Amino acid sequence: MSKVNYGAMSDEELRRYFLKHREDKLALRAYLDRVADRPRHIITTADDPDFEAKIEAAVLQRLQATDSNGEATR
């Protein structure tokens, strides 16, 4: 078996590769490392008085992005 170059794959290619080759633990590790390295967007904090409204707005925004793209953004 030839060595797979995970670094040359896009995030989506790597995700699809792992889904087809679930026994490839190195592919899973490469994908999880990429996800962990992404910047995180903080929507709100638990003590924010507008917590529920901000969560609802974020969910609606994500749903609208999914509807317009036909696929959820990652």
C-alpha cells in the first residue's frame, strides 16, 4: 500500500477519504488535528443575559447558510 499524503488533501477530500477508509487511523488523526487547529468563534457565554437569543440567531444563520449552499458549512 502506498503512503497517503494527507497534507496535500483539502479538508473535504480528507474527510471523504477517511469516511471511505475508516480503518486508516492516521487519516482520522490528520483530520482531527486540522479541525482542532481551526479558529473558534465564540457566540456567547453562559452568563450573557442574551444567551438564548444569540444561540437562536447562530443556529438560524447556520441553517440559512446550509439552505443557500445545499450543504452545511464546516
